[in-house]
Amino acid sequence: MTKEADMSQDTTAETITPVRAELDIDGRRLSYLDFGGTGRPLVALHGHMSEGAGFADLAAALAPEWRVVAPDQRGHGESDRAADYSREGYIADVVALLDHLGLDRAVVLGHSLGAINAYQLAARHPERVSALVNAEGAVSLGLHGPNPLAFVLALPYEALTREALIEGLGQAAPFFGDALRENPDGTWRLPFHPQDMVDSEDLVHGDHWEDWLASTCPALFVRGTKGVVPAEQAQAMVERRPDTHLAELATDHFVHTGDPEGFAEAVREFLRSLDAFA
């Protein structure tokens, strides 16, 4: 089941207006942005508390050679909340999206949570992933002490008006104010439920070396020098996994927004090197 918004794509290389569409997964809506074009497919997976729209700059930079499709992962953006936020659940959603789009294989790119989803997809469904871009997705994430996303539990999820919700968000308002959603009844909400994010963060932690090393497709690891992945771990990830390349950017964990031009160039250079699409 597909529902498309009344949007169109500009034919210029610099300006792209995505089409928002959705698929039904057992009664749960998974929404996605398709930046369109006839280029080769690249599925982009965002991190916690983000959404597919965060890859708009990358989609514009890669067009027209690449058609970027960026879902709002379960419990984020326009997608419905899910009953669970397990590793298996996230990966099954990406497989369902690929099937829905009629894509046997695609390059899969992910940031943070999305990067772990991407390389676990490659490990468990290697036939569906032709190449992999991991942006700040660690392989060893032992959770020491409090959940790092626990702060969101203090945030209000809904309010009667947008102004009231922004006021309730306090110091967090600049980070989420532009992404707030209006409910059908006129009330307003965050683009994620705080408890969902804490649960999801808990379930993504652990030792994922086996998954990282399980796939053999070409891979790029993009690390922020001020990010969350230690330099030693990044180097080991590249050295232990064949056909894996490292790009480091002088920015924080959010490499695709902290240095959008540098990130796009690193991804573009990697994509041009792929023999699979020669």
C-alpha cells in the first residue's frame, strides 16, 4: 500500500523536492522520502531522534547519479511507533522497504543507530546490500552507567499548542522545534516518543564485531574526530574488515550535518570507486 504526497522533483541537479510515501507493515505505517531520479539506489538510515529529511543535503549532492531513499525509521518522524525497537525489528523494516521499492540490492548508508542497522542488514542479508557506508556507527557499545538518552524522559511528548510544547522543551527547543508535528486533533507532539528512544538506545548497545565482520561488500567508515568512536576502534574496524575504507572529518558525531560538504565528498568518492556499478 503506497500513499504519495503531492510533491514533485525539480529537474535541476541542485534542487530536489522529495516525494513522501509510505508502506504498510502489518498495520504499522513506515514513511519515507524518495528524492527521486533515475540514478542508482541508495537507502539512507538516520540515527536516534532524527528522520529521513536529514539527508536532503546529501541527496542533492549525489544527484543525479544516485537516487536517495530515506525512511523515517520506526518511531521517528512520520512513521508510526512500534511495539518494539529490537535489532531484528529495525532490520526487517529495511528489508520490507527494499521489497516495496522493488530493489533486489542497494547501497545502504547509515548514521549512528542507522549505521548499525545498515551493517547488521549487510551481515544478515548480504544479497540485499551492494555496498555500505557507516557514519559514526560503533561496533562496541557497552552501556556503562546511565542511558545517554535518558535526558529525553524529562521532555514533554505532547502539548495543546506548538508554543506550549516549545516552552515545555526549554533548552531542548532549538534542537527539536523545527521538527514538531501537528496531530489530527490540532495538538502538537515531538517527532519521537521519549520512552521509545530510551528503549531503542538500550537495545542497540552491545558488542557487534561479529556483524561488522560478517559482510564482504565494499564499505566506507566515516568518523568524526570529535565523535563517539575512538580512533583505535575505527582503525581496527578498517584493518579487520577487508575492502573497508576510512574517512575522517574534523567534526562531531553528526558528521553529515557538522561537515555536509566533506561528508558528501567522502561518500561520493567512495561511490565512484565501486566496481559493482561500473
